[in-house]
Amino acid sequence: KLHNQNSGKVIKQATNAMNNFVDELAGWFNYEKPFDEKLFDDLRPSEKQAYKKVGYLDHTRRLTTDELVHLMRNNFIQGQLHDFRKVGQERDIFKLSDTVIDDGAVSGYVKLVNDDNVCYVAKLVLSTTPENITGFHLFRLVQNMSYPIDINLKAHYYKSEGIYGLATRAGQSLKTANNNVKERYQAEGFSSSKDDNTVEIAEVLNDHISEKKKFFSTLVTFTVSAEDTETLHDRVANLIESFRSIDVNIVKPIGEQKRLFYYDLMGSDVSQNRYWVQLLTSEGIGELLFAVNQQVGSNIGFYIGRGAPKTVANSTQDALDSSKRLVFFNPLITNEILDGSTSTTSPNIMITGKTGRGKSYLTKIILKIIQLSNAKAIYFDPKQEMRKWYSAVLNDQKFKEDYPDEYTLLNNVRFVTLDVSDKTNYGVLDPFIVIDVRHTMGQ
């Protein structure tokens, strides 16, 4: 929460101003309402506080104006090809929403008409989830779908204190659940598993409240788009069925498509929306893997493979075609200096996996990259597997003639085999010796 005494008033003014704009847009009022520029000056202290609270996270930065403009425009051009730079350079607030929004063309969908582009979108909402969402990586599951899906998550602090606060409601729920169990037991001699489960959940909720955990009223919406209604219908059905298999219910409210469209606009307030709201703790939101992508490695470097969403592929080519997530390895950025720190970070890399899944192959690729970087490295190979491979290739005269540069690179590797029976070899690979044991023992 922002602790500026004026921040609540300022943010309320900003929200009201944006809501007025959305209301005017929804009502098709074709005039420009004067806007008080002083509001931005009042908001700057609050913005600085907000950024300070999240700025410590790695790679956190403010959006550029072009990025913010594109983010605002994105809802009106869902699924349509567009030039990011051209959209980002638009500064007319009414042109940002210059799209015909038609929810009557096809029942259950919203038709977006923008210049010569036409696209259909469907708004789905997260209705029910498993009672325990540990490991419920919602955003990762959506990213694995073969078609684009936008997820919009809006969360508001749920007030705990007061007569209508969460603490009062949770206490009443626990009392009601216990009474239901007692009444059923008196009438039938046993309690149902559903009633027992309700009591358990209510007890956990009250425990969280007593531990002062923060709760959020959360609305999660999914936007699926396509150029034609038939493709869109198939995608929506596929998404609903995919989540149903893991006990998650996603619904597409037919009569609420346009309302959900406006809910997803930046600045729209959904705190009063009572439908499809999930009560989550901050840990619960974290379990969704919100704002976590599936990028592996850095954006630049040597290409070493791809992150394939398919766990089983019919062929290597099928696995490659199923993913565009390239994986790069860049040994030149593994020793970055952190901002404000005088020390460097040298991360350790561990390669794990089942037998025969390519650990040794990947290790050899990384070693080859280090060689190309003209860096010094020591490779410990107890099986002497690398030495056997290199020796076989270096003794191949045809390889030397066909790949002279590769031959020179491999020939620069020096192999050392130590005799374990020779005690003089003990410790020769240690980087340094701090204490001479012989002197400490008086020898």
C-alpha cells in the first residue's frame, strides 16, 4: 500500500477520471472532456513510491510512453496485425479507442472492426479452481497453448476489518459450517465429507486472517481471438476442455462479453464486480506464476537448443517445429556487476536430467562455446570420454582437410591424465593451498 496521506485521494481522482472516460466511450459521447493536467503532478509522488516498492526486483523498469500507449491500445486491436512502433507513437487518446465494438454480430463474441481489419474475440473468466492451488501454474499452462491468449489479472486488497470485512465473514462462515455438521450428525448420525471439507477450509481461512495475511479479490479473464468465428469457437472449446481436465472451470458468459471487454480496459474498476471473483492470498497469486515467462537463458548468445512445450514428440523436427522459444548460452555475461555493488556474481550451472537425455552432449556444447570465446577452462572427465572422441577426430586425416579451423580448435585442447597411485599427484588440481599440513604437524 502507498503510505502518502494524499495518495488515496489522488488515486481515487485518477480512477474516477479514467472511469468517466470509459463511461463516455461506452456511451458514445462524441466530445472531449477537459482534463486537469495538475492531476499528473499530484500522482508523481505516489508513482515514485510504487516504483520504489517494486524497483528492487531484477530487470524492473518503467514503461516507455510508446509501450504504455500500445498497452492501452492493445484491447482494441486484439488479434490484428499492427505495427508496434506506429501504434506507440499515437498520442490522441480518442484514436487509441478508435474501433467499432460490436457484440451483436455473433452471439457470445465481440467483433472488433479497425480500418480494414476485422477480428473476433471471446472473453472467458476463471470461475472455480482446486481448493488447494499449490502448483497451479495458470500462466505457464496458458503459455503452452498453440494459439495466442491474453490473461488479464486485476486484484484489489480485500478489507479484513469492519463489520463487512473478511474477518467477520470468515468467522460467520466457520460458525455456519460447524452448525451444518452438527445438525446433520444429529439428524443422520454422520456428517458428509462436503460439510467436513467446508469446515476445514473455513478453519484455514481464519488461520490465515489471524496470521495477518493479505487477501485480494481477484478477477482473472482470458481473451481468445481469431479472424473468423469458426476458428475462435474451436479455440474457446479447446481452452475450456484443457482446464476442465485439471479441475478448473473456465466459463464464457454469453451475455457479458461487452461488459467484460470494458472490465479489461486499463483504469476500469472491477472491485464492485461480484461475479467470478477469486479470493487469493499473495502466495496464491504467486502460485499462478504471474509475470513469469518461460524464457531460458539470455536473449543473446550462442544457440544451444529450444524449449519445447511438447513432452512427447514424434520426431526431432516435430519437437523443433512445436516451439519458437530459442535457448541461448552466453558465457560473456555470467559475471555481471550488480548496480551499487562492488562484488561480482559468478553463478554455478548444474545440468540435471535422466540418463541418455543429453547432459553430456550439452556440456560438450558449452565447452566448445568457451573455447570459441578464447577463455581458459578445466574439464574434469573421469571416464576420459572426451579424450577418446577428440583423439579419434584428430587422427582422421579427412576431417583435418575438410575442417581445418575446427581441427585447429580441437588441437588446442590439452589433456592431462594423472596416475592416482602416485601420491605426488595428490592435490595438484587444487586452486591453492592455505596451510601446509606438514608444518602444522611439526614435521
